[in-house]
Amino acid sequence: IDAVEPNSDQVSIYPNPASDFVTIAIHGQELKQIVLMQADGKLLKTVQPQQATYELDLNDVNAGMYFIRVSGNRESIVKKIVVTH
């Protein structure tokens, strides 16, 4: 897992905590890939968004803590999210 950068303003992920979905946006870069991982690093989802902002469906994951790696054309940023149902 890349370094977690909780204060990075390059990526917006909201709402957090989330229940049904999160909206992900990367600023100043092209959004290339979104990876959802469990806290232990197990890969759950990988998507290649076709737009600058993406809504990631969370209805098929259990409540808990997860990491989202957001990759742009210049860098990858990992942020923590909490899913509640």
C-alpha cells in the first residue's frame, strides 16, 4: 500500500463515513484508476473511471474500514474511508 496521506487536498472522497456510495474526485490531474482495498490490503474493486469525478458503489461491501487508492496521471494517493450500512 502506498503511503496514506490523510491531509492531501489533491483527492476528495465524500461522504466519509459512507453507506451506499462515495464520490471521488482528483484535482489538477486526470483520474486514471480507483482501487478499493480492505484494511489488510486485500483487493476488492478496481475501476478505470472515464470522467473526472466518480461515484463508487459500496452496497456490496461490509461495514468497516477500507482504503481507497486514487491514481492520477502524476501520482497515487491512498485515503481511509469508513463504510456503515
